[in-house]
Amino acid sequence: MAGFTVARLDEIELVDGAGCPFRPVRQHFGITTFGVNAMTAASQGDRLINEHEEAELDSAEELYLVLSGHARFELGGENHDAPTGTFIH
């Protein structure tokens, strides 16, 4: 075995996660030490990430990257514009 795997985003299966479709990147690559997923909107204005509180006991640190298009994040009651290339941590 080579010890590496290569895949394009559209090669990873799209699954329905309670109304927020995503691609389970971690499972595709067999990653066990950290979580990673890819969310893709079917239509403009679709919600990609379910509302949640970062202060929840089982909440993990999160990093988001807008690969294409445009997103809006609501963080701490404030809206943040996120065009292509934006990281949110």
C-alpha cells in the first residue's frame, strides 16, 4: 500500500445529514485522529451547517473554508460575509 490517497471533492459520496447534505471526507480517507467533512449547497441560500453552540461539552474545535461561491456565517449573533478563500475558526 502506498500510504496516501487522492480524491477530488466530487468523488466523495454525498450523504444527507438531517437536511444538510455533506461529504464524509474523514470516512472516505479512513482518518481517525480528527474530523473533516465537506458541505455543498444544492441551491443558493441553503443552510449547510446546523445551528449549534460551541460551548457544548462535546463540541470540538472547528475550521471552515469556503472553497467556491459565497457563504454567510452567524457567529455570536453577528453575521460574517465569507467569499471564496475565507477561513472561519
